[in-house]
Amino acid sequence: MPARRTSIHGEWSSKLAFILAATGSAVGLGNIWRFPYVAGESGGGAFVLVYLACVLTIGLPVMIAEILIGRRGRQSPINTMRTLAVEEGHSPAWQHVGLLGMAAGFIILSFYSVIAGWTLAYMVRTAAGVLQGVTAEGARSIFADLVGDPEKLLAWHTIFMVMTIIVVSRGVQSGLEQATKFLMPALFVLLVAMVGYAMNTGQFQHALRYLFMPDFGKITTDVVLNAMGQAFFSLSLGMGAIMIYGSYLSHNASIVRTAVVIVSMDTLVALLAGLAIFPLVFQYQLEPTAGAGLIFQTLPIAFGQMPGGIWVGTAFFVLLLFAAWTSAISLLEPAVTWLVENHGMNRVKATAYTGIAAWGLGILSILSLNAWSDVKVFGKGFLDLFDYLSSNVMLPIGGFLICTFAAWLMSRESTRSELGLPDGFGYRLWRFLVQFVSPVAIVLVFLNKIGLFGGS
Ligand code: TRP
């Protein structure tokens, strides 16, 4: 076995720090903004069921594979993939998996920052009391005004990107770790309180039925593809974010156990978000299919009516902002480490370059909401296109290559010793999942989408 490597970029101060940071990466706009609206567009319960199945059969095994590869390689995803491939006697071309991931992270960050900008805008509006007593109609038009104004969107997008650049440029311990420690638990508590509020709206039963009683007739190819894409997006998988975080993990931490914790937390937060939002959607006769604006058009109504809503609402958007922040930093980190390793750049400069480039690309997403709303590529505006392309195409391809690599190209000894497992049931189950179940599931979903089985 090769000597254990150390990362030139540092290490987490503890196992808990890793769990918090990786959970911070996973829990973000994907859970609270994206999950409810994609679930609403994809028919509720049918989507939720397929989503949970994807998390278990693809998400968890791939997350274990990603952490394992990262910790063994201890470099940027590109260099890690190359080093491990060569070490295991395979082609260095595997480094392109890291490259694909970097590209995906870059595209995701570009629009993620725009949506995080909406969160900033709503934080300020809620605090200022603008949303007090707002009606469903009012909430809708406030949202429409925001997305219709490119200058405002650009200002918020810029502020968020600068925030992200600042944290990432400070590096692993001082930057990434500190951001997560208190904010994740706080978000969790507030979300539980909001589910409590939603329970009293009178439509909680309706929401429960909507989310958890699947209409199997609604499970179409697109629903399955959306659920798989959402699983990758929400768990931060398929692009090297969890891989680079794994590269800062110490050797004595159990990879499987940490992965189970991260996946459970992420799933729980998404379900709580659904339970907080859908009762309000039904109560105020909004459309579950309202799309990307769903949470921004529903939650403000509740904040506008509940006692102390200014405080609760402001706290909610502040915490959502932090959740988005701790996710955004993980989208930048793989590219930054690569620039530092291969181009001798210092961290600050590398972060600034990549952040500014993603900021520039984000402008396309902003314009697609207003001035260029009639510009369509493959039938979609830029924001939708980037979202679809990254989540539903690039991440699953990256995830497929990552689990294939861990399962078929790395030796049993390498993976087993890195996981620190005996050759028993647990290890065999994981290996079976990454060898057969996850890659085959990903390929089947794609083939179905392309219409090979007569799917839509
Ligand atoms: N998972 C994050 C969220 O739910 C977003 C995110 C962070 C991400 N890093 C990622 C998505 C890497 C895909 C890949 O908001």
C-alpha cells in the first residue's frame, strides 16, 4: 500500500468538523428552494418516493465512493483521479472526471448565486416589514417585480459571490469550518418551528397526502430523471465537492458512518421544507407547479400573518442565506485547489479568478429572467438550461464515473482498507451497490429519457 498522502490545503480539525462542513455543503437551496418546487412540478408523492429511492440506491453509495476517493487521493479532484487511476494501473485520462466536475460546479455556482441573491433580497424585505400582511396576490407580484429587475438581481448576485469568494479564499479551517458550526443547527430548529406553524393551517393533512401518498400513475421518465438529478444536486454529488471535502478528512474517521449522517440530515431537511411549504401552498390556493419562485411566493404570506412574523421571517432568510453560503463554497473549492496545485496560484488569487468567472456566467441567468426572456436554447432560458444540464446530465454522468471507478477500477484491498471495513456484509453490500445498482440505475434512467424504451 502506498504511503498515506497528506493534503497541501490542510485538514479538518475534527471528524465533527467534516460532518458539519459536508452537511453544510449538502444542505442548501437544493433542499429548501429546489426540492419543494421540483416536487411540485413533478407531481408530489410520486416524485418524493422516487427521490427517496434514488437517495438510498444511488446517493448514499456514491457519497461513500466520493469521500473514499477524496481521502485516498488528497488532492484536487482532477489530480486525485489521475493519481489513483495510475496507482491502480489505469489510464490517467480518468482525470477528466475531475474536469467535468469542475465545469459542473462552475455552472451550478453561476445560477446558485443568483438564487441566493433572491434570498438576500427577501431577507432585507422581511426585516424592513415590507411583507407584513401581504396577500397571495401581493406576494406573487413582489416576486415578479424582483425577477423582472436585472439591476437588483445583479446587485444581490454580486454581493453573494463576493461573500463566497471571501470565505473560500480564507481556506479550510478558518474559512469553511467556522461558517457551519452554529448555523446548521439553528436552521434546523427554525424549520421544525415552521412545520409546527404549518400544522395549524388546516391544510397539513392535505400536504401530507400530497407528499407521501404517491399516485403511481404519475411516475414518468421525466419524474424519475428529475428525482435523480435532485438527489445528486441536494447531496452535492457527482462533481468533486464531497471528494475535495473528503480529502481534508483524517484517516481515523469512519467514512460510512459520516456518509450516513450527512445523507440523513440532508433528506430530513428537504422533507421538513416540504412539510413547511405545501400546507401554505394549499391554504392560499397557490399552484404547486409555480416553479422556481414557489418558496418566495408562499413563505412571505405566512410570515406576513403570523405573530412576530418579521422576526421569524428575517431569521428564516438569514439562515437560508447561510445554508446557501456553506453550499456555494463547496462548489468553488475543487477548482481553486486545482489552480493552486497545477498553476502555482495562491489561494486568494485562484478564488478570485474562479469566483469572478462564475459571476460573469451568472449574468446570463439573470437576463434570462427578464430582458432575454424570449431567448431559448433547447427550449429553455439560460437559468433553466444551466440548472437542467448540470443537475440532470452532468452530475449523474460524474456520479456514474465516480462509482464505476471506485467499484471496478480500484482494487478491493484499496477500497476496503480506505473504508476501514472488514470483508463482511457491510462492505459487500456497498460494493454491490456501486458495482451494479447505482451505475445501472443511472444508465437506465438516461436510456429511458433518450426514448430507448419508448419512454417520453
Ligand atoms: N447541495 C447543495 C444544495 O442542496 C448545492 C451544492 C453544493 C451542490 N455543492 C454541490 C450541488 C455540488 C451539486 C454538486 O443546495
